[in-house]
Amino acid sequence: MAVLEQRNVQVGPHSIHVHVTGPAGDDGQDAAQAPLILVHGFGGSQAGWLMVQPAWARHRRVIAFDLPGHGASSTHVGAGTLSCFADVVGGLMDVLGVASAHVLGHSLGGGIALALLRACPQKLRSLSLIAPAGLGSSVNMAFVQGYVNAHTVDDIRNTMDIAVATPGLIGRQAARLLLHGLEEPGRRDALRQIAQACFPHGRQAEDFRALIRRAPIPVRLVWGQDDAVLPPPPPGDLAAEAPCIILPRTGHLPQLERATEVAQAVNEFLQHR
């Protein structure tokens, strides 16, 4: 894997930090395989894909980026809705010259990917969803509010324990980095706006279950059996939505908790696409 590009690009009013990887020696212009675009979750960044992105980038370009209000992107989030963020993803594809791509979204990023499918289905080749928003009404607001209001390393670690099946998995160094990001000017206000728009009154604002059932592209779900942030729907409901892999002893961060299994599952899903 090689880093092909790392820079900020302008998408409307947003400065978006982009991190593109791919096979070593690739000039980034090979159109033989559609790229994979990664959309991270609430409070995250493109760095959250570190444990899985190399496995995906061995065979195709992988475009990771920071959503507005996150990471090294600008803090302006507008209305902060899933649809607003889907417009950003579509605009980023246009700026990068990507007509269509495989899209993978985690948590809030999964809901954004579903909103992009609703708005611009022609831009998606396939859809991979890890513990996505938008397939139920429940959301653990103790995690959302705890993260936004964290002011110490211990606050961050206690909140992140909600998101993983193994308490203490998020160590002090990782917690310091997350806290440093929260302390960037405008970051907490941006996250509060997103939380208010996407989880009003402690419920999810969007329901994409009907959309996913009639999706014109292949869809694959991956969910942690012990997800306490966005609990997986009952097995019967999941079977009606799309093929789903349920990972035992896994919480809301399968790409960290079960990196090998998640990387393999996505590679197998994309292998002949």
C-alpha cells in the first residue's frame, strides 16, 4: 500500500481533508477498479480506518476523508443532517473526478452513505455498512452526549467504553488524541449541531429501511453483536434488509475490535465488483 494523496480540497464551503491510498506504484488514475470511499462516524476521523485501510488498498484506490466538523476538515457543518453530509460526499467525488465508487460507511457515516444512495444512486457501485445509523430509531445518547461533553482523558475513556465490548480497549494515548481533537475551536459546537440534527429527542431522525430493501446495488451489513450505541435490529429484521455479518463479542467499533474479520469481509464482498 502507498499513500497516493493527502491534502485538503474545497467542496462548497467546506475544506475537506482527504487521505488516498492504493497499490504501490499506482498513479491513482487506473479506472479498471472503482475506488472505495470510507465515511467515518460521529466524532471520528479518517484515522479511524488505520487498521483496515491497508488491506483494502492493496487492490484498489481507497479514499478516506474527514467529515466537516471532524479531524483536519473545517468545522462548518451547516444543518448537520445526513442529507447535508451526503451532499458533501457527492461533491467530494466530483472534485476528485470520481464518477462512481464503492462506498463504506460506519455508524453516522453509514447513515450518510444511505442518504447518498437516496439522492444519487448512480454514484454508488456497492454499499458496505458497519453498524450504520438509519436502520432503526434507537441511539445511545449517553455515548453521544458523553463524547461531546468530555473534558478529561478519563471522560473520553469512560465514554468510549460504551462503544466497545472490551472495557479499556481505548487506551490513554488514543483518548488524549480524541480529547485534543475535541478541544479544537468550534469542534464541540459542530458535534452538538450534528447530534441535534441526526438524533433529535434521543431518536434517529432518518429511517432508510425501505430504501435498503429496494437498493439497486449490492449491500452488505456488518454489526457487532454487543453494540450498545446503535444496537443491531432483531435478526429477522436484518435478514429483510440485506445480508449481514454479526460479529460476536464485538461492540460499535468492529473495524477496531475485529479488524481482520472486517477487512476480509469487505474484501470478499468487493472481490468481483
